[in-house]
Amino acid sequence: MKLEPRQIFLFVEILLLFMMKSSGFIPSNYLSPILGKGMTHSDITKQGVLRWICGMFQETPNFKGITLPPESCQVKVLSAEVLIDQYYRGAVPPVGLVDALDEIASHNVQVDLKNFFSEQFHFDAELFEEAKALVLNGIERTSVNLKANDPQSARSELGKLLHIIQDFYSHSNYVELGHREPNPGIISPDINIGNVAGPTQRTCVDCDETCENNIPSEIMENNILTTGYFMAVPYIPFFSTSQKPKGKCSHGGSTDFGSDNEPVGGINKDMETSSHGYLHYEAAEVAVKATAEVLELIKDKVGVQRMARFLNLGAGGVWSCVVDTREVSTGDLAAKKQNVFSIVGSKKGTLTEPSTYVLVPFNSTGFGPVFQTEDADIFKTKVANLKPEAGGQDPGMCLSALGLSLESTPQFSSIYVFTAAPAKDIDRKNYVTNLIERKKTSVNFVIANPLARRKRGLLGLLLSPPSPRKPDLTIISSNPDYKDITSFSGGELLSVPLLLTKPLASLIADQTQRSKVLVFYARSSPSKSDYVFSFEVDPALQGVRLSLSGVVQALSVIDPNGLLNNIPIGGSGLLGGLLATVGNILQVGGTLVVSLLQTLTGGEWKLKILSRDDFSVKVEGHSAMTFRYQFQEAFDGPHPGFVGIDHPLTAGSEAVMTLSVTGLTTYDSYNFRSISLIDLEGNELQALELHPLPQPGDYWAELKAAPWQPFTVVLRGVGTVTNLVFQRQSSITHRPSNITVKGVRAFPLPPGGKAVIPFTIQNFGQTSTYIIRVAGSSIVESYSPSRVKLERGESSEGQVTIAIPDTAESGTSSNIEIHVVEEDLHDYTTWFMECLTLHPSK
């Protein structure tokens, strides 16, 4: 039944009243999914994947020919950190695996938000065959994506299909029937799922006080499968919702409107307090086993090595580059290629060799396609085959290519852009910065300076490179947008001669290791010239280096004992001398890199800088100890929980921050009491109190009001034994927006189906005009408005009309993106929605 826009708005209002029962901060009951009333989907997913990894580590020798002993997998709760440390003997940090687990678990959890009304995604309403079809399709798409070197899409597919499988054990009576091993019929097309209840067969009776005996003996004795029916909303005349047939079981719980109808109660085992919560842990254990079985099945399809890369079981991350194929003069592209070859070659065959290489070319009129491979030699061949074009100084499609690279690169990666020209597509800048914030990825621009080469000649550059005190700022200042993007992402803008290959390769190769951490970052203030910055060194921090970009007149490093080390600023050349107590100096274009000694005295170190100009400074190192965080928002429903915020925070808005510290099993234990939000000059804006979660190293914090200015995140803790301070900083700058856009997530549509999606834009800042753009592959037919002027506090309604192609495959999805940009490009926000295609249930 097609709904008119006014009917959709009415339904949305009713739906939001149900799903968002309070307009204030998340009430305390929202916290129950992460405070430990049983195992969540995230817990089950991670334990199942870790159980499979542990088995694989017992069968597959590591780089030293060692396998894990059998007792390693016999612990009740497996830890990613412990497994990685035992298997790699400290040579590989656990953060890569932690990131992969978080990504898979996140896509799993989002099923409860994005596919709230789709019974097939939850094994509800006795839709056994429909749910199984989704599982089989998901397994196939996961395998296809892995073979196509697309781990991000594979993690998304895996998370979704695992959710469906896990719900079978919680939402059906399979566990009540006495089964304690996974149902092979769910993941095998050749095995029947079991003896299922007939459409009119009674499967439940009214619950007593405990609901333990609400399944009739006929069902139990004949081993008949059933699942509960869930009514998300009361009956609405113009909206068709699932009705529980007579005699059928309900899902159960306060959010199930059908559980008060005969037969009263429910059978779900989602939490300890659920209708059949007395079997919660039994169901969760079978779901963990089933999760591990799925990974084994996919491994048989794609091989162990692809699975290892898929789960980030190595020290090397993804190395992604964006290459401008145009030349200012003959040989420019060849020099870029040589730089790429040198970078790739410096890691080939080592433990920290990147697991995946990504290439996106661009020119004056186009960009892409994206190329991905796991083989360094194939990647080098692809780069070697790039064809040179003219027009290297003209604006190019740089930001579109960068956006494509960001879309194709996993979180916490580094991207390098090789160009010598400004961006032609500057309207994509806000989209790029939003992707950077979502992906927590650093972007670095390697800007070849052809002007310097023509003025002084190549030999002159090699013999007498530019002074670090006064780098060539001509090309940097002509690209303020590049500078802004690198500052936002924690990357670097390197203005270099074309053939500065050796130091450039040394600098970039270091960025691809998963062990790289940011300790401190700040930039100059227009009102200051004398600066004193401090940072902490802990026992887990190695290979510390200081990078300073810009113009400074003096730089000193002071160790915890008060020893002053003056860093030579002028005339050090490409490779400076060894300092007695600090380390090596490296000059790369306008960036000065000071490598401190490999092992440093623990404690507070200080940087003294004299500068009347613009500069930024950061301190990085390598460590198994780091942290990951995410701002999340709550959702209600049959499975309430949290989902990551995939749009810029709204200034003044509330959110929950979840935090995970990795590497705690190897080093001194630390007390973490708060996490700081700081501005770009290093000043603390807010300190959020940390609350521990059941899993060691996991915390949550309440953000009562997002700052109005850009900020980054710093975590500090104090060692319980050494009393030394642990300090790590996020490389990403969050820029809260004064505008919000919220839409209504579309219900699944059949092939050929259409829908109208309403959305609302609201302005919390000064009066401004906003440009609206909707992107959504080929499913967006039209949208309105495209432009709107809003005063402070004013809102505007809009709508998007979508149409699913007749040829769309059931179980696939398309993304819709609503972008709202202030006319002067100063403010920006976005809203994402996944639109699912499903054949109607029978």
C-alpha cells in the first residue's frame, strides 16, 4: 500500500513517540545493554570470531613456526589482546584485530536499528526460509567481497548475517528443545532447518509468573520449531504491520505490543530478564559456536590468508595513495611513481608490510576507478602503467578522488595524495572531512614543488635543500584547503622536490604500521610567540618522533630530568647530525622530523618553541597500548542499544562515548578516570568521567553538551606500579555542526517498489542559507527542497522519492546520503540511510 507524504509524517510522529520515549539525555535503562544484563550481539560476535581465530592459531604456525597450545582456547572469555600477544610474541599489536572486531560487531548491532521492522532479519514470525535465504546470500556476498579484496564490505555483510543467525537461537524454541549445538540447516543449502510449526498450529499458551512453561507439550515432544511474533507498533489503519496469529508465541517484552494478547508472554532469550531469560546464557553459547562455524565455512571458500587479512591479523595496515597523473613538465609522473615504488619497497617482505594497497588516480576532468590488491608487485605494475597527461598546474579532481579513496579504505588508515595543483572540486571538501571523521583516517598531501626545481635545478636541490626554518610556502599557501584537511585529519602537508625519495619513503613507511600512535598534537595561536608544550612518555612507548610543520625560530626538547636539547633549525640539510641526547633530524620539505632515542626516560617531556608564524607540532610513537572511541546514540525497540553516530556531532547535543584501551595485558595496569576534549591549541574544554564496563579496558562516558568549537580527544591514565602517566591523543578533529538533518529510515522495499522519505533540517546557529544535495546511486528519483534559508531555531521539511530497480536482488541494499552545506561552506552535516531490498514475505 503506497503512503501519501502526510500519512508518512503522521506515522513518523507516532513511531518517534514510541522509539524515542524521552527527548532528554539517554535514560538509565538505555545503559542496560552495555552494563551487563547478559551477553549482547557484540559480545557474542566477538567471542565467536575470537574462538575461530584461536582454533586457526592452533593449526597455522606464525612467522616463527609456532602455534598456540590447546589450553589457550579453553578460557571462558577470550581476549583479542591475549591471543595476539601469545601468537605473535609481542611482535604485532592487537589494535588491528580489535578494529576488525569492532567493525563487524557494529554492523551486527545496526541490524536492530536499520532493519527494525523486517522479521526475516530476526528469525521472527516463523519466517524460517526467508531468514535462511538472507543468511546464505550473506555468506556468498561476504566470500565474493573477500575475493575482490573488499574487506570493508565483507565485514558489513558478515556482521549482518551473524545477527540473523544469532537471533535464531534467542528468538526460536531451538534451545528450549534441548539443543546445545548449532543448527546446521541455517548455513547449509542442502540441510533442512528442521520440523517447523504449521501456520495454524498453536505454539504457545499464556505465561505464568516465569514464562518457563508456555510452550505446549505437543511442540516440545515432537521437536517442532517456532519463533515469536513481534508487534513493533499498535495497529494503524493506513500502515500494515505484522499481526500475531491465534495461538502463536510472542517475542515478549515491554516493547512488544502483541505480548499482552493471548497467548500472553513471550519466548525470547535476549537478556537475563527476558521472557525466557533463564536460558539466556545457553542460547548465547550456541550462538557463539554458530558464529565460529560461519567463519570456518567462509575460510573454506576464500582461504586462510584472506581471512587473516580480513581480520587484520598482522602488523601492516592498508596503504592508500591518490595520484595526480598530470605533469607540469616531462618526468613529473615518473618521479611520483618512483616515490611510490620506494615506499612500497621499503616494507615489502617485512612483518609490517601492508596487507592491502589502494590506488585512486585523477586528472583535470575525472577520477578513479579505485584499484585494490594484496600483492605489492601487482600494485607497482598498476602504478607503472599510469599514463602521463598535461595540465599539472591546473585545478584537478583531487577531492573527489580522495573521497573515493576514503570510501575504499578502512578506519584508522593513512592516505597519501601526490599532486602539485589545487583542487577543482572544492565543493567536495565538507564531504571529505565528514568521511575523515567517520573513518578516523589521516590524510597527507605530498605536494611536488616544480617552481623550486625550475629556479634552482635538480642538482641544486640535492646539494642544498630548502632551509627548515623557511620552507617554500608558495605552494602551501596556494592550497589552504589541503592544509585544512591535513590539520583536520592529523596528517601532514609535505612540500617536496620531485626526487626527495629516500627521506620521503622513510617518513611515509613509518605511517603504515598498526602500532603507530599519536601522543600529542597542537598548532600555533595568532596571539602567541612563545610556547611550552608537554607530553608524557610511558614504558610502552617506543620510537618517539617529533614532527614540526611551518616556520619556527627556535625549538628545544626538555627531558624529565630537566636536560635541555636545542634542535638546530637552519641548514641541517636532508639528514642532520646525531644529537647527543635526542636522536636524528630529518628534513622533508617544510616538515622537520626529530626522531628521539628508541628508548626514552619515562615521565613528562616538554617542547619549547619560539615562533611568530603559523606552525603545527605533533609527537608520535609506536606502542601496543592505544585507545579507540566512538560517539554513540541510543535506540529503543525490542533490542535497545547504541549505534555509532555517522554524522558530525551537533554543537550542544548529548551523546554517549564508548572507549576501549588495548595493550593493557602486556604492560603496567593503569587507572583511567576521565577523558579530555581539547581545542586545537591544546586547551582542555571538557573532562568526561569514565565508567568501567564489564570487559577489561572498556569504558563509557556521558557527553552532556558537545563543544561549539573544533576539538580532539586525549586519554590519560596513571600506572598503578610505575606511577607514570599514559597519554594518547586522537588524530581526528571533530567539528560540531550548528545544523541537523534527520530522516526516517525506509522500510524494506521489493524490487520495483517506491517510497517517499521525509526529512527535517534545523538550524541552531545564525541565519544562513543552506544547499541540500541527495546522493543515492540510482535509486533517488527526486528530492526537495534543494536550497533553504533558515533563521536560528528554524526548521524546514523535505522529502526524497526513491525507486528500487526491478532487477534489484533481494537482500541487497543501497545507501542514501542527504548533505546539507552552508552556502559559504563554513558549516556542513549529513545523514545516511541504508535502503534494503526484500521480496515480500509469504
